[in-house]
Amino acid sequence: MPTINSLDDLKKIREEALKKRDVKNTAGQKQVIVGMGTCGIAAGARETMKAILETIENDNLSGIVVTQTGCIGVCEMEPIVQVQIGEGEKITYGKVDKATAQRIIEEHVVNGNVLKDKVIPM
């Protein structure tokens, strides 16, 4: 963290932090969240996360924020992936293997088509 020597330094740091926050909260943003609690990891969530990141990289996609969270609360459906496009409804997918992770990115995140066969009603 930079040294703060004056009120102007503090204001500058605050403005930079607010800009970063605004970028993260931009409307229309595509967000993918992978449940990485203990049960998720045991069920293969690391491989699911890897498949998501590889698909995004291989397809040269941008504007997609991929994050991880702890337990989502439906352990028997792990690995779990949630997708939210902008201010839209958060869609939760269960039993997401590598192939399903690729489909989620290609069909839902890119084209807006929900994979109804993998949705967990929440």
C-alpha cells in the first residue's frame, strides 16, 4: 500500500478504489461462481473450475468474471456452478463435470441459453 503523506494522497487512493469497484459492478457483467467448499472440492470442483477457465481462454472470451465461493448448501449436487448475467436471475447448476462446464460457458454465458437439464431449483 502506498504511503499517505497528505489528504490529496488519500483522495487519490480512494478514487482508484472506487473505480475498481465500479468496474466490478458494471451492469451487464457476466459472472460465473464455482462452489469450492470441502464437499465441492471432493466432488471435483477444481476440475470444473479448470475447465471453465480453459474454455474462456481457448475461446478468447472476455467480460466474464470467474470467482469461487464456499459451500452453497446443496452438497449432494456438487460440483455447483452459478451463473448471473448482469442484473438477471442467478442460475444454479449441479453435478457440473468438465463437459457440462464447457457447455455452460458456450451455451449459457455466451449465447444466453440456460441448460435446463442441469439447473438446481433454488
